[in-house]
Amino acid sequence: MTMKKKYFSLVLFIFASLYFSQVTFFAKGEEKAIGNSSAKNVKTITATVSDFQMTKDFSGFVSGVRQADVSPKAGGYVIKLLKEEGDTVQIGEAIAILDGSELSAMDQSALMSLNAIQKTLKDTKDFYDQKVDEAQAALEKTKSEHSSGNASSQDVKLAKEAVESAKRMRDLENAGSQANMAAAQGGELVAHIAAKNAIVTAPFSGTIIKKYASVGLFIAPGTPLYAIASPDNVEIAISLPGSISENLSKGESVLVGPGGQPGKAVSGYVFSVAQAVGASTQQSVARIRFADGESDQALFIGQYVSVTVPVANQRAVILIPEKAILREYDNIFVFVLKNNGMVQKTKITIGESSGDLREVLSGITAGERIVSEGQYALQDGDVVVEK
């Protein structure tokens, strides 16, 4: 029995020795592994509360506030076009020359038309004067017959109405003929002046933004040759949804980015907003203008630009860089750096964006440090070092 106890004690001792040696081996291995692990380098930012205003970009073209089509006062063939699109012109400068002989013919034609209308006016007056005289004579005859009992009072009344009707008709026809006469006189005067000077000049100083005609083309009176805009005062018309335009106030500030070039934006303001929204498109038009000198050297007529418009009231929110946000399926999260040097994977709810920043609605608070670089290699609980 004693031998059995000694044998049992020896086995128990050997088993215990083996167990403790294994525990020590693994503990040392784990300690060694921990000792060899290195903290991961990251960059962080501090979540702060900032003023945020949601904006939206719309596009349009720069045009002149003072802009007009230039047309000849009478028709003729274009024999010279002296300017091209983009050229600058001074007030009174010649921009086109029309065939003077055609203008002279127009003058003669206008004069003949005037003479014909004058004759028509005289003939019309004589004709309706005669109608009035005939009605007046019929009235006198009816009155005489009424006195002798051969006509009734009703006959006299009808004869008087016939006289008044003839006078009204005469006056209406004479008025129409006189209006035609006045129009013909004005047309003849315009044609006469144009015939004396077939040179078309710029009505004001500006830039040629459009050339409509070509040499050899016959131009009727009032047909545009060029479009001119003054570069001294420019504006931009943008089309935007009615849901945005109805909250846009006159005088509200906007930013205009010429050609989408970063850092080149200039400040403008809402000059007017069309409140009537198109029934089919549900779009309104806002006109953007600039303070004196604000657009100088930055914008030019015909330029394609982007206009940044506020679409909501300003509010205070937490903003973090868009690049700090990670997405896993439907989950959106960031890594928050804790005071012990470890990171915590934190789910957040995001809102609107502002450039390269994103609004955070919930999940973090102001003052927390958020990993902004190196977060893709992290796991929850990793130890990190800020570089």
C-alpha cells in the first residue's frame, strides 16, 4: 500500500510539472508576442461644432445687363461686316455696310406708298362724306312727308339713326385712313434717313457677342445683324427648382466660380427671382449680379460659370472630413481615439455635406478625436500612435 502511494505521488508530481511548464511556455510566448506588437500610426482631427449652410450648384452663362440686337432701319444687301464675335466696339463705330442702292429703292417705294395712301385717304373721305349727305337728305325728305301726313314718327326716327350711323362710319374710316397715313409717313421718313446713310453703327460701347448675318444676305428692316453687350455690368441667369427659388431672397449672397476653377470664385448677389414657376418644368429663373468692380478681370461675357446658392438656413453642426468616414454595408462608422491610446469603432449617423466635410447627426460629440488617416488598417481596440 505504501508503494502504491509513493507511485501515485510520483505520477502526480510529474503531471503537475508538465502542466506548469506548458503554462509557463505559453505565457512567455504570449508575452513575447505582445512585446513584439507595435502601435499603428494614424492622424486624427478633433470633432468641432461649426456653422453649416447647405448649398447647391447651378450653371449659367455670363451676359451683359445692357444687351441689345443691332438692326438696320431699312432693308438691303449686306456688302461688309466689319466686326466678329468677341470684338469690342465703341459707341457710333461702324459695324456693317448695306447696299445703298437697295435702300434708295426702299425710300422710293415708301414714298410711293405714302402717295397712294394719301389718295386713298381723300377718296375715302369724299365717299363717306357723300354717304352722310345722302342720309341727311333722306332725313329732310322724311320730315317733310311727316308734316304732310305721308310718313310716321317712326320713319323720322329711323332716318335720324341712319344719319348718325353714316357719320360714325365716316369717322371710323377716316380715323383708320389717318392712322395708315401716319404710319406711312413714319416709314417713309425712316427709309429716307436710312437711304442717306447705309452704314450701321454700334448704339453703345461693348462686345460683339453674336453675329447673325453674312455678306451678300438681304436684310429686312428690323432683322438683327449683331448682338452687343456692355461688359461694364454683367449678370448670370440660372434656372432652379421652384422649391429652392421660393426660399431665395433678393440680395442674398452667392458664389460664382468661373469655369469651375477652384479658388477663383467671386461674390455675387441675387438681383431678382422669378416667382412664377413654369407649370410644365417647375423651374424658376434667378438673376445674379455683382457689386461695382467685383466681377472685373474675373468674368467675361459668354463665359460658362457655376453659381453656388444657399438652399437652407444656417445652423450649428458637428463637421468631420468625409475621408474619415468608413462604410460597411448599411453601417457608417468612424474610429474614435480614446485616452488610453486605443481606438473605438463607433457607429454614426450622417447628414448633409459641405465640400469635403460631412455633417454628423449622432454617434460622436464635439471634442472627440477622430482618426482621419490610417483608419482602413484598424480594428476595434487597436493601439495607435498619432504621427
